[in-house]
Amino acid sequence: MADHDVLIKQLSQDVRPIRRPWASHWRVVGWLLVALPCGWLSSLVFHRVATDWSQPGAPLAALQLTAAFITGTLAVRNAFLLSIAGRKPLSWKAFVPLIAVWLTGVSMSLGSARGQVHHPDEVNCYVFMMAVSAPMVVLVIACLRRTRALYPLRTLAVAGAGVACMALTLLSLCHPVEVHPLDFLLHVAAGLTIVLGTMVVGWRWVRVG
């Protein structure tokens, strides 16, 4: 078409106004306000007793919960920042102290739980984390679809890590304060599965084009 003005006019007729996405911190707050209640509702299918915060190991459990929640919040924020070109997310180095705090709490809990027997009537931690993470994964993918991402796998991996931390946070609210070696392995396995699952499920929805 030689007449560029006509071409521009035809294309402009099909253009719809673009609604600007929320600022990243408000996107995180909005996601948390919806995702955590949805994850909690998913947990109701399991019969679990609330954490007994009067136990001797409660401070360590609270430390792990806090570290997991802060890490998850920052990871989800990073995912939202990565989905918009030109935004600068936190460096991975910023997560090292939080992960170190969580691992320290876990290692100290493992040391205090060596002589205890795992509760046989409890729901498998892996199954629990997968169940509560399912709606949170759907919601974070829906949020990322709003802006798409130039690096979808990296963005989804970070988002999945955030969801895994939130699933671990919810698990901490109905888990014995002590952590057994099998518990720790199940937590790590569930976290890796959530990250990989988020990448696989969200790939077609988040990538540009």
C-alpha cells in the first residue's frame, strides 16, 4: 500500500486503549490479598491441626515462617518487575540472607527433632503444598499474562519460587514446630515441583507473541 496515511488510519481503527498496569508493589499486595485466602481455602480439604505455638521450638518455627513469607513476597515482586521491560528487580544476592535465616532455623529444628517420631496421621507435606499452591500458581500466571514477559521462563521460575514460599508459609501454620528430615526433603521437593510446574503451565500464557 503506497498511501501510508490510509494504512495508519485503518490500523488505528482497530487499536483499543491500553489500561496501565498497577505499580509493582500494588500488584504484589493485590496478589497476596487474593492468593493467600485461596490457598488457605484449598487447605481446608485436609484435616490438619493448627500449629501449637506454645511448644519450645515455636520461636524457630516463627522465624522460618517469617523468612519464607518475606522471601515469597520479594520473589513475586521480582517476577512482576521482570515482566515489564526496563524495570530493575532485586539481585539474587538480596535473597541470600533470608534463605540463610530459613536454613538456619530448619537446621536447628532438625537438631532438636532427631529423637522424635514423625506423626503418622498427618497429611503428607508434599501433597499439602501442591494443593495450596495450585490456585496461587493460576493467579500469578494470570497477573503475569496482563503484561507478558520478554524472558518468560526466568519470570515464571521466580514467580514459582514465590508461590512455593507462600505454600511453605501456609504449611507452617498447621505443621509441628519441629522439622524432621523427611519433612525437609518433602518441602524442598514440593518447592522444586511448584517452580517447574509454574514454568510449564505458564509458558504459553506469559511469553510474548
